[in-house]
Amino acid sequence: MLMCAQISRMAGRLKQCASSRDGIIAVEFGLIAPIILALVLGVVEVSRAIENYLSIQTATRAGTHYALTKPPVQGDMSRIVSSVRAALPSDWVSATDGSAPQITASMVCECDVTGPAVCGAPCGIGEKQQTYIKVEVQKLYTPLVSFRYFAPSYELKTASMVRLK
């Protein structure tokens, strides 16, 4: 009989707990907070990667614009590379941990019909040689948080090409 009374009291307490709404908001928040945090972190990472890519793309375009206004003399690309460095954020250029951007500027030539050619070499009869300046920038992007199944860093790369003559 005593056992039945205890079971009946426990059943009554369980009913009371089941019908109670106290703390339900805290439980819901505890369930949804990690999901919201993961989404916010993802948005921050993607926006940082896009911002870094747009920065190197802008610097690449600044280099080709400089090449248009002041073409290289005797193949010297150092002024073009310097203009690209000037367009990049200063903390990127002075980085010593291997994340500094790699900048290359090169002269590319091609003939009208036959295609790629050595700069300065003559093209076929009746063909004109076209000279281009190509500027490439590569930078290592490291996310704020490293995840187990994702790469620890990603290479961002962009190139811009402009015709000189």
C-alpha cells in the first residue's frame, strides 16, 4: 500500500512537470544558439575571404592601369610590381609569416594569326605583333577558425591583362 502511494505521488509530480512551461525558452535558446553561432561564423568567414579577394583584384587592376599610363622600359616590371604593392594593405606587404602576397608582372606577346610569340621576334608576313602586360597576385587566406575537415588555408589568385600595342 505504501508503495502504491509513492508511485501515485511520483506520477502526480511527473504530470506537474510535464504541464509546466517554466524554462522552455532557455531550452529552446540552448538548442538554437549553436546553429545561429555557426551561421554567423560562416558569414564572417565568407565575407573576409571575399574582401581579401577583392583587395587583391583591385591591386591587380591598379598594376595594369599603371602599365597603361607608364609602360615598362626595356622589360623592367619593377615599377608595375611596386604600384601593385602600394595598392595592397600595408600589413599584407610587410607580413613575414609567409602570407605576404606574391606579385608577378610579365610581358606577353602574340601575333594576329599565329598566336603566342616571343616578344621582339618578328611575326609572319602581314601580321602585327600585339604586346600585353599581365599582372598576377596570389595570397594565402587563412580562416579565423580552423575546422577539422577543411583546409587550413586557401590560395586566392587573380590576374589582369591589358594590351599595350
